[in-house]
Amino acid sequence: MDASRIDQKLSEFARLSRERGLSITHQRLAVYRELLASGEHPDAETIYRGIHEKYPTISLATVYKALDTLLELGVITMVKSTDGIMRFDANTEPHHHLVCVRCGKLLDIGSEELGPLPALRSRLKGFKVLNYSIEVEGICPECQVKGQSTS
Amino acid sequence: MDASRIDQKLSEFARLSRERGLSITHQRLAVYRELLASGEHPDAETIYRGIHEKYPTISLATVYKALDTLLELGVITMVKSTDGIMRFDANTEPHHHLVCVRCGKLLDIGSEELGPLPALRSRLKGFKVLNYSIEVEGICPECQVKGQSTS
DNA sequence: TTACCTGCAAAGTATTTGCGCGTTC
DNA sequence: GAACGCGCAAATACTTTGCAGGTAA
């Protein structure tokens, strides 16, 4: 994400924080900025390491607390992963995921890249349907190269 | 799943085990049977509790080890969940999930219930596409009743 | 009989919590 | 100045591991 877009997101975060009476702290800004700048879907530990250079005194617990706050504000989302580690995503637009079954790499894909998708029924098994996302499994370019002999 | 289908699955498991030189133990059969009988997607603890009546001496560690073995045999799959707990699924057919955003309840849905879905491109962002699954978010009947005032 | 598997207990990893001090508003 | 949030360390929750005895083939 480019710098001006990030600033825009950060001030949106500030606005929401003020609205709810939450403090705008360096730590929360740093966590959110780190997540916005990353095209990946890092876990708490990775975010912590990324921030640590600029804020050597920040603690991992604070990163978890900041992520919690950002989730409550609705500016980030949680991403489930098969390895049992929580990953986070600053992209809150509806989108889909492309995941490598070999190395676990996870990329966002927009609806437009998937082509036209049908609208779902508004009710399924008694559930009121809100939205849906598609998880595409595949093999990433790197793993295709590495795994030519074993596939 | 009905009893005859379960027996069929269990003997398939026995066949695969023999093929790979793995022992067919009561504990593994019990774990697999529990998972087959459950329409839900239980976690290790839940499976353990379900088995415990019949096998009071089984340990939770054994349940984890049995689940590992079943995963390796490919007769069950892991299901990611937002709460950071691994859940398991004896349904290895390609299928989709319907999840309640309020209570986390998770149901399987077959492709036929979603209606016609378009074929995806065979390559996306350099990935070789293998397959995909759809996660539908919604509100389950129980939560619709409970949450009428708050929604 | 022999190799594999179980059950126990202890360790490991990811995440959460309590609390006194520091920071934001 | 008061409320809120941070950092530390300890606690918790889920899962994995090592090993001695037991079980399947």
C-alpha cells in the first residue's frame, strides 16, 4: 500500500478512536502502520519484530492488545491459518485468499481477478447469509520450482 | 452419517493402515468413529470427551496422535477456526462451509446447495490452482432468535 | 516376538491477564 | 489531573514430546 493511502487509513483510525474515546498511542499506530505496509498477513510475532527496530521497548503483549483494539474498531481482520497461528489483515474490503498448500504463503485476491461469481441464496440451512469468501488452494511459483521433482 | 457408511469408512481406514504398515488400534478407530458420527467439526478436547465414556483410560495426547495419523492417511482434514483451536472433519470430499459469525457454529455445505459455480482460472498470480472452497458467513437460526433485539 | 503404539507427565508455543508506572487528553 | 494504556512477568490454553510399559500383527 502506498504512503498516502496509509496516511489516509491512519487518520481514519484516529477518527474512530476519538469517536470511541480511545487513546491514540504510538504503539497502536505502529502496529496498524506495520500491518498496512505489509502486503502479507503477518502474525503477532512478525509484527512485533517489524516494529521492534523503531520501538525497541514495545512488548509482544502490547502488540496483542493493540491488535485486539484494532479488531474492535473494525479496521483489521483476523485470518485463520492451518498452523494454528493467528494472522492479521489490514484489508477489510471483501476479498478472497490464495494460499499455497506447500509453504502456507497467503495472498489476497480481489473479486475481479476471480471472474464473475454468482450471487448466493440469502438463506442456507436456516442461516441468514451475510457474505462469503473464497479460499483458493494452489502452489506458489517458488514451490513449483522447488517441487518439480516431487510432484 | 449412518451406521453402514461409517463401517465402510472404517474398513477403508483399516485397508489404508495395513497398506502403510500402521497398527489398527482401538484408540484410532474410536477417534475416527467419533469424528465420522459427529456432524459437527469437533476439536481434540471434544473428541476426547466423546470417547472417554467408552474408553475411560484414553489420554488426550493419544487423541492428538491419532488425529495426526488420520491426517497423514488423508481420511480426515483440519478445519481452521477463528478462535485458534484446531477442529477436524471426517468429510474429505470437496465441500464448503457455512459459519455463524455470532456463535462460531460450522456446518458443511455441498456444492449442489450453492448452485452453479464458475470454474476458476488454472493460474492466478503465478499460482497453480488446485481447488477452492467457499466460506459463507451468516447467522444461524438460534442466533437469529437470540439476537433479534440487538441486530 | 518385534515393532509400533499408548498413557503419563513434562515441556513447548501462542496468547491473555494483572498490576504499578507512564502517557494521552 | 484523571483516565487510559504500556511493559513486565506470570498465568493460561492448546498441542507436542520422551519414555517405559503394553498391544497388534
